[in-house]
Amino acid sequence: MTTPTTERPLAVVTGASSGIGYELAVQFAEHGLDLLIAAEDDGITAAAEKLRRDGGPQVQPVRVDLAREQGVEELVSAVAATGRPIGALALNAGRGAGGSFVGGTDLRDELEIVDLNVRSTVHLAKRLLPGMVERGAGRVLFTSSIASTMPGPFQAVYNASKSFVQSFAEALRNELKDNGVTVTSLMPGPTDTEFFDRADMQDTRVGSAKKDDPAKVAAQGFAALMKGDQTVTVGSLMNKVQTAAGKIVPDKLKSEQHRRMAEPGSGD
């Protein structure tokens, strides 16, 4: 079904049922954009209901599993069915898994991280960016992480996936710099979402430590997107320090630091 046309631009947000993704959707809604939001869980419907306001934005929820190619194509079809151009695209969906790569995590979980964090990001960008480039307008936000700046013992695949997203976003920004489409990479640190519970990391130092407010993270990310910034490290001062240090500290030392934070039982 085609969504009735409005004068408001359309924002597409993935991973929007909770956490940073939901709060990004809040930012878009509060700043006058209609929304098409996606997630794999039924919380996406409740999220849409919370985002709707009388006389406010249109919000269309799409429940899809973006770790599957079919789910990505279903989302692409849903966007096309609106008949509307994308004003802003926030590729935020992602997941992690904590534990030792050898003997501590399940291969299916690791491959799902690759499929969701990496493969679906590339797939959606490949399918949705051409229309934005053809119009010569639009803003794209990739949710990366400060994890992208360091090797991640006990989160080996997750950190590697975010390093891919960071590099991918920066490369696309350069490719598109003369096409009217901006690309911004959002780099949060540990944030108070369901991530650590889903990743089975509640017993780690990072899992049990104080975390940033996802609403503040999203607000900072939205502001950077609207300014057309290349990269924004959001949240606490420590996140900014870690990101800056990541440019000069050897990988060996960063690996040891990450191990102390993410090793199972380190939070006990």
C-alpha cells in the first residue's frame, strides 16, 4: 500500500524498535520527518505507536529480519511502495555476541553478526543509495562504534564488523562528496540498551559499568547528521578519549585493554 504523500521528507531507520535506533527515530519525528522504521521483533509496532502524534509524522513499521537476504529485500520493497524519496537513511541495525571465539560462542551467532552488521548494511546501501544519488540529495547515517577502533578480544567478530562499517562509511562519503548526499558515521561507546543482555555480556566489566543514555547519543548523532559531519564520537568524555587514543596506541595494548573490559566474569 502506498503511503499518502505529505510535504515532510521520509526517514528510514533500521533497528528502531529500541535503543539508539528508536531514539534516532524520535529525533527524526521531532524534526518533522515521516518515518519508515524496521526491526526483527514485534516491538517495532509498539515503537511506531509511541512515535505517532496527532497531526505529527506518519510512521510505518516494517517487521523484517535483516540478517536474511529476503528480509533486506522486503524492506527495500516496503520503501519503494511508499512512492517517496528518502530524505534520511539511518542504517543502525546490529548485534553482538560476547565470549571466547574458540569454545565460548556459537558459530551461528558469529555468522549472524556478519550477516546483520556487515552484509545487510552493504545490501541496503547498494539498493537505497542510488535513488538518493540520482536526486542529488539525502543524508545517510551509519551506526559504527568506538569498538571499530580496536581489536576486540571476547567480542572478536563484533569489533571486526564495526571496523568494516566504519571503513565502508568513510569510503562512501568520499565517493559521494560531489553528489549532494552526505554520509556520517555515528560512533557510540557503551550505551544503556539491550545490547549487553542480548550479547550475554552482563557479567563483564563493560556490561556492568555505567553507560550512556541512548537518547543523548541519538540527539548528538542526529545533530552531526544534519550538519553533514563525517564522524561523530558521542556519549561520555571517555569515549572521545578512547577514540583519540585509538589512533596512536598500538593494537597490542588496545587488545589488552579490551580484554580487561570484555572478558567473561570480569565484572564480578
